[in-house]
Amino acid sequence: MTPEKFSQLDPVIHSRVRLGILTILASVKDASFAYLKDKIGTTDGNLSANLTRLEGEGYISMKKTFAGKKPLTTCRITGKGRAAFSEYLRTLENLLPLKTE
Amino acid sequence: MTPEKFSQLDPVIHSRVRLGILTILASVKDASFAYLKDKIGTTDGNLSANLTRLEGEGYISMKKTFAGKKPLTTCRITGKGRAAFSEYLRTLENLLPLKTE
DNA sequence: TTAAAGTACTTTATAAATTAAAGTGATAAA
DNA sequence: TTTATCACTTTAATTTATAAAGTACTTTAA
């Protein structure tokens, strides 16, 4: 049994913005670009880049539609993303001295 | 009351290697370079750079001595580092759906 | 009606951080 | 002696993240 190492934490998830995206997407059916931006507190460019990264990893999917006349990007976590996120949390709990009450 | 944002997570701490360093140093009086390297599972160069970063932030202190004839770097968390680490954990617990049992 | 401001992003450029490779200086082993 | 090893540091290369521009509209307001 190898000792638990911090390198086990999925680097795709271990980014403040991507962690925020996945945390939100794990708890709602889907979320818009604007909603994510507001909740996470980042810039348009940064959010865009990180969503693209997560989509590239197959952790989320994005659908582009229109809300009236305005473009609307809707994001959703995938099964793979949900599994990776759960595993990330599990690893964190094993590694950190957390005391959730 | 502003919504909780992931940008509140201290970027100095939110790095897999530095998180590992602080987690260990928070639970022991001090630790050697070799011990940290083994426990965290990283390379010499990476560990060295991250220790220097933490020292620069005032989160840890390093003492260089000799163990017999070999150089020995001993690391210790500072009060500031301990406070920042606690705050990081507190923020994480507020942000993530953790279920520590 | 048309100019200005806003929305909802993406793309490109720049800065910062991580990782990998090479380097240092000493000891120990063959 | 030369080869290897230890305990790191430094430099270089790659990857990330942040910031600045850019695109393609829509809405408001003169």
C-alpha cells in the first residue's frame, strides 16, 4: 500500500476555476456561461478557456443556443466528469485534515 | 454578503505540491527535504522551487544544517503559514460538498 | 437612424507557474 | 580513480492562467 500522495489529485480538476465549475455543475442540471461567471468570480476569457479545457477532457458538455436573440451557452457535467469530481473529493478528504460538522 | 467564490482560495496554497507541504508541516514539528519529497511524490527541483515560494510568502521557514557530513534542509510552518492554511481549509469546506465521516 | 453602450462570448498575447533537465559540490563505494 | 549517490539548486522548456483585444450581434438613447 503506497502512501497517499498529493500528486493523486487530478490536475485537470485542481484549478480554482475548474473546481468551481465542476462543483456547481455537480449540483444543478445545467448552468449558463453568465451564471458560472458570476458564481465563480472570474473573467470571461478565463472562464471560456477553462470550459474548453473541461470539455476537451470530456468532463462537461456545452450546448450553444439562443435565448431570444442572444447567444446562450449551457454547460452540463458528464458521467465521466462526475466520476472524476467524486474521486477528487474523496482524495482530498483522505489527504487533508478536514473537519466538516 | 457576497456569494462565496472560488477565487477566495489562496492561490499560494492552492497548488498540489504546496498544499502537500503545508498539510505535512501543519502536523509535525518539522520535516526534512527528503521526507517531504517522499510523502508528496514530486521531483527535487519542483519541491525546491515550491519551498522557496512558501518561504518567500512567509508561510514556512527553512534551516540548513548538516546531518553528519550531508546537507540537511529542515522545514517548519510559521504562524502566518498556519493561519493561511487554516483559512484555506475553512474556505474549502464552505465551497465543496465534503462529507467527512 | 445611427451612434454609443451592452451582452455573450472567443481569440490572442502576456505573465506566471509547473515540470523536466542539467548543474553543483560533496561523500561513498568499486 | 572513476563511478555512483546524496541533497539539493539553477536553468530551460512546457504548460497554465490572467489580461487584453476582438467578434458578432442587440439594446438603448439621442
